Amino acid sequence: MGVIAGYLTVGVALGAALISGVAPARADETPFGSIYTTETESEGEAEVEQWVTWARSKPDERFDEVVGRTEIEYGVTNRLQLALYANYFRTKIVPHGPGAPDGPVETPRFNGFSAEAIYRLLDPDTDDFGIATYLEPAVGPGERALEGKLLLQKNFLDDRLVFAANVNLEYVWAHDAAAGIWDHETNLELYLGVSYRFAPGWFGGAELLNENAYAGHIGFDAAHPETNAFYLGPALHYAAKSWWATLAVYEQLPWAGNPAHTAAISDGLLTASERLRVRLRLGIEL
């Protein structure tokens, strides 16, 4: 966890140095890097949001992947938010030994488009807690996906302390060109986070991510679990009047599981998954 502690120390120090004046919190911002809160854009408001995620470090290879997402959000009503975004990434892999989990790769790739609909059922500001539903269809070269999320949020201390949780279920259809068939895969994730406003406009917190992969579609196929991995890390957030930014760092925890007995685990870590992720989210009001 040394890497996480270092990023947190630098982030907090930078945040304290840059604080200048009062920046009120925006209703639609999120203090987390991966977790969605139940806040949505107000009716008629629009925002551009940019995601950049850097994933690195696998055993016996140099692994670097940068994943980008450019999103436009629009508040249809005060409860319903729609969005459309483009997905793209660049991967570079240089194996260092026979135990490397991947072959050599250096590829930029456009990964398709996604749409998103979030509907807030309960508001954490006016109700006891917040609940929202999320639906995301995605289309890309050789892949189709449909993801649903249940978003939960509870605020304390006049909204200075935020607890949030997401339950994510994603069905993936991946085209196997050699066999001429579409493979069925499922991702099931549980995300938990807490964040505290320690200064005007500034939040600091942590996120715990549990990611599970299944062969087949849960509830439709004879799906069976293949792997699971855990990530933990800090998130630093700043909001100004017309923009906000969140920086999060995640390190894989030595708690990985291998129910199918087909994936490699080293020192409790899933070798096919990166050891470290760094994510930046930037939102700009239109």
C-alpha cells in the first residue's frame, strides 16, 4: 500500500496548497473515481465529462494501458439524466519472461460508443437516503454490452460526509471470429466508498472495488464464476463553480480468488489484472 499512501500524501498536500477562496459543491459532481452517486444534472443543464484511466504493472511484463472516455450529459428532468460517450484506449505490452500473462501488443483502438440513462428514485438531500438506477448499452468492434447499476448514497454532517455504494451487473457479447460465435460473459461488481469535505470545494476519501468475472450470462446461461479481484485506494476531489475534477488511485489487494481454477494467482494477486490504476475524471459545465 506504499504507492497509495504516497499518492494520498501528495494529493492532500497539493490540495491544501491550491485552496483559494470558497468553491461551492455542485449537485451533479461525484467525489469518487469509479463510484456513481445518485446526483444527476438539473433539468436543461449539460456537462462534458472526460475520463482517463492508466492501468499498469503485471508480473513478468511491462504493461501499460490508457483508457479514455469522452461523455456529454444532459438533464432531461431533475431526476432523469441521459448521456452519450465515445470509448478508446491504447495498450502497450512488452513480455519479460515465459510467465508473462500476455503477448506483445502496442495498439491504439477506438472501442465504440455507449449510451447512459440514470433515473433518481430518492434524493439524498430530501429523503433519508438516495437511490438511483443506471442503464448503459454499448456497441464496439466485435463486442456488445448491456450494463445495469443500482446506485445508493447516504449523506451525513450536513452533506460533508458521503457514503456511496454501487452494484453493477454487465452482460457482454464478445465475437470469436475464428469460431464464428458470440461468447457470453458477465461482470458483477460491488463498489463501496466514503468521502469527506475537509475544506471548501475539497473532498478526500477512499474506494473499495470488488470485481467478479463469469463465463456465461447470469440468470440465462449456465454461468460459472471464473475470477474475482479487489482494489482499494484514495480519491481526491475538487469542485469550482463551473468545473470539477477527481483523482483516484487503486492498488490490487492480495485477496484474489480463482473459482474456476484456470487463472494464475501470485501472492494473492490476480496476475491477469493490473496491480495499479490511476483515474482522472474532469467535468465541465456547458
